[in-house]
Amino acid sequence: MPPLVQALLATFAVSLIALVGIRVALGRGWSPRRELLFLSFAAGVLLATSFLELFPGALERSGGDGRVFAAALAAMIVFFFLERFLHGFHVHEADSAGASGSLILIGDGLHNFVDGVAIGASFLAGPGLGIATTLAVAAHEIPQEIADAALLLRSRFSRRAALALNFASGLTAVLGAVAIFAFREAVEGHLAWFMTATAGMFLYIAASDLIPELHRPRPGSSWLHTLPFLLGIGLVAALSALVPH
């Protein structure tokens, strides 16, 4: 299967998580305890994908040129300022309920576009890296989209409008993948930089959003909630060993 088709299927599947998020937010199947389990798993997947897949692959593609790691730092700086200017970019707390619904959609759409760029560039590098990156994106999208869906409803969007708009913002991931392949010739010569930038994005999300949530005291939380963190790391390590790169 061509890398473009793989990337389009992967980004569309990730976009469907927006629909799942709104359905769960409308139902009764979500709870703070379940959210903590997802956050723990996502943190493990993001860290493992960065250190076991993206950084080693980028170093190999660059011929050992350590300058490519500057892209990871640049990505972290960019995400820092995006969060400063687009409050609610990665929202997991109820106290953000007063945020503008339009701002939520803008931030989420931009975030999903960047996710699509990361997935597209990863599939250009190889199917194994593409799968690992898609897993990492999906893992942190689940709690984020559920939070965004709930916030849209609190912002007085109708259920139908919230469903449609949340899904539309999710589809920007597909546009990100298309953009990568539209400029494929230029991208392929700098894949190592795209890979380290993706790793920087994942590290920022894990360090600024997910891990602090795991350390925050919650009723009923226990050390058992750290097991999905280890499971996420183990899953990426297994994929790295079993899936061709």
C-alpha cells in the first residue's frame, strides 16, 4: 500500500476519534478514573515513540548530525506559545469551561493539522514509524477530544452542531497529511528534521499536559493508574521490534 494511502487512512481514523469523543461526552461511559487511565497510557506511548522511534530514526537519517535535534526544541517552543495564545489547546480540566467555543475549534483544528503533518511525514519515513506515530496521536487525542466535546456543549452549541464541528476540526489532520505529500520532494530531503520536530511535539504534550495530570491528587487514584503508562511504553517497544521500518 502506498505511503499516501496509509497516511490518509491513518489520519481519517484519528479524525473519527472526534466523533467518539462527542458520543462519550453525551453518554455516561466516561469518568475521571477512566480519563486518568487514558492519560497514563498516552504519556507512555508519547515518550516511547519519541525516544525509541523518532529520535533514533532521525539520527540515522541525518547521518549522525546532531543539529536535527534543534527541530525538537523549536517544536516545543512553538507549542508553548500556541498554548499561551490559544487557551484550551490541550484542555483536560473542567475549569476551562468558560473558554470560547470558537477558540476551542480553532486550537483543535490547528493541533489536528499538525498531527496530520506528523503522521504523513512518519509514513514517508516507513510503515513502522507511521504506525507508532499514529498510535501516539490517537492515544492523546482520545481524552483531548472528549474534553473538547464537553466544552463545546457547555459553550451552548447544540448536540448536532458540536458533533459536526468537532468532526470537521478532526478532519484537518487529513489536510495535514495531504500537505506533506503535496510537497513530498521538499519534505523527503528533510525528514530527519520533521521526525525530531514530531518528537518535540510529543515530549511537550507529555511533559506539560499528561504527566502533571498523573501527579495531581485525585479521589480514588492509586499506583495502579501508572500501569497503563508502562503498558504504553511496552506496546511501542513491541511495535518497534516487530513492525518493519
